[in-house]
Amino acid sequence: MTNFKLVFSFIFFFSLSLFSLSCLKLKQPENNYVVTGLENLIQNYKGKLKGKNVGIVTNHTGVDRKGVPIWELIGDIPDVKVNAVFSPEHGLFGEYADGEKIEYENKKPLPTLFSLYGKTRKPTIDMVQGIDIFIYDIQDVGTRFYTYISTMGLILEASSDFQIPVLILDRPNPLSGNLVAGPLLDPAFKSFVGLYPIPSVYGLTIGELAMMIVDKSWMKSSIYFEVIPMIGWKRSMHYEKTGLPWLPPSPNIPDLETTIVYPATVLFEATNISEGRGTNRPFRQIGAPWIDKYVLAEKLNARNLLGVNFEPVSFIPTSIKGVAPNPKYQNIECFGVKLIITDRKLFSPIEVGIWVLREIFIQNKNQIKINESSMNRLFGSERLVLALNNEKLIVELLNILREEETIFADLSQKYYKYN
């Protein structure tokens, strides 16, 4: 363990240069396909695991392009043993709905399996017995309120607690590495849906974010870790350009278009307006029984928000096991709008989400209800709740958010690993 501490301390202080050099030395993949950190590990860095007992933090997205899960790939490396697998929110196979607490009993032929979204969210000393190194490999969606990055942070913290190094296997940001949007989180509103003072959409890969978390001392103490980079990924890439198969990262993010609109409509989780759970378009449509869908669509389209149109829609949420077991307005017809992305490069998700919420607030003051504490956690501060009743304050808030986005985009360039 002492040897690992020395190695990973060295990596921590020189990781920026080492990571960049490793990307330059490796050959570009054929057909311009992106090689994930997992595939890069198996192809080029297996020696890092020789003789080690491994704890893997992953879910159903931790697979190679053929769909082989990481625990099988690692388990097939000679002189390497998979001691335990740890799963985040939604479970190892994405089989649990949003917020459902998860506890696992041992499942054969899997390794020992622990949930990090039940009673425990950070590995305990009993869970890490015999583990020499952690590996983290989960596909993220590039948004602050997605809890997988909180789990990553707690794994980094556990590595400090137990002096166990971590390999973070990098994967693409589906929203590209160029989109930064939304407010910086106020630390006073820190929660599991927002642990770090970053924007709603942060424009980094998970490896880059981990570097920033550690360098900015957003964790409690020194951490020993290394990022295994992708090969062939570029910041301008949207996910469909990577050549990688799309795997829904969670039950209510079934496709890439949902991933794009999710940062806009996730705010409605903190209201009595349906965010589309229990339908075939979660987060791509919102509504409630008391909304006039035609007026709402007309008012929103009149705002000429860039990159999006609004279409009147009706839908009836239904219970779907493992996806939406108890959706808002279950079996009741809702009226609202569907978001149609016309140009994702111009689409500003947080701005759109704010204006949709504002229009509904104007038209339905007597019906709309906002859970202020939940909204503050999602938005990252109380500024939206305080501004919602005043159009001038909304405009001022959006101007401030643009300044914060620029500041973060400039600040985060230090951690870029890809062009």
C-alpha cells in the first residue's frame, strides 16, 4: 500500500502533464471511434492492476463497445481479482427509479455487491476489506444534479479515508465539452444532488471534473488517484459522433435528446408540474391538469428562445415499475408543452427552463406550487425562487448566470485533457 501511495502522490502533482503526454503517445482509434477509459485500460494499462484486489464502482454503463461488463473484463486479467462491485443510484443494472433506496444481497455469479444509494453512500471500512485499488467507471450526463458525480466524489473521499488509490476511467460528456450553462452552486445549498460549486452544466468529462475537485480542495483531504483517458474524443463532440453505443444512463434518460433537454426541465421536479415521468417522453414534455397548453406554447414561442420550439401536448402519466412507480398526476390527463430542439448548439437549457417556469407561474399563480427547499437544491441557490415573481429580476438573474458561466468556463480550462 505504501508503494501505491508514493506512486499516486507523484501522479497527483504531475497528472496534468502525464495525462496529456499519454494521450499524445497512443495511436488514434480506427474509424474515428472514441476509445473509452475502460477500453484504454484493458488495451494499454493492465499492468497497473497486476497482483491487485479490485473494488469497482460502476453500473450497466460500465461496459466495452461489445457490451461486456467491466467486472468481467477486469476479472479476466491474469493475477487480478475483483473483490467487490459498488453501484450508484438506479442500481447496478439501472433497474431502480429515481430516488428508490437500494440494498443488495449477494447475487451469483457476480462479485460481492454493495449499493451506494441505500443506507450507505460512501464505502465503509467493512466494505473495503481486502481492496487494494478502486476503479470508477460510470457514464455521466454532464449535469451537476446527476448523482453519479456525487458518488465519484465520495469514492475519492473514501480513497483518502482508507488510503486506497483510485483509477477513474474517463467517458464522453454527452453534452460535449463546450457547453457550460447555469448558476454556480452556493455551498450553503450543498446536497447529494449538488456537492461542488460548479454550474448546472459543467462542460467537463468525469476525469476532468475529478481533477478540478481535487485541485480546488473540494474534498476534505489529499486523494491518491489517476485518470485513464479516452483516445480520440474532442470537446466539440456530441455523443452521436463518438461511435459508441448509447446506453440509457438512468431509467428516465432513455435517449440522447432527453439528455439535451434534461437540464432545462429537471427544475420541474421541485414543483407540482409533471416533468413527464410515467410517459414515453420523460423530461421532453411537462404539464399539469390545470395548464392551458395552447396559451403556454404560444407565449413561449413568442419569446423566440434560441434552438427550441414548443408544441402543445397532452399526456397521461402511468405507473411504470423501475422507471416511474408513482408519477405526479398518475392516470390523470395533463396539458403542457413538448420541447422540440431545433439547434442544440444554440439551445441554452437553464435559460429555457427558467422561462418555461416563469410563463407557467404567470398564467397559473393560484395553481402552481414550488417546493422551495427542493428548488434551491436543484438550482443551487435561492435566487430563482426570489426572482420568479418579477420579470425584471429574471432578466437580471440570467445576465448574472452568463457571467458565472464565463468565469467557470475560463477557470475550468486548466483541467482540459482533450482539444
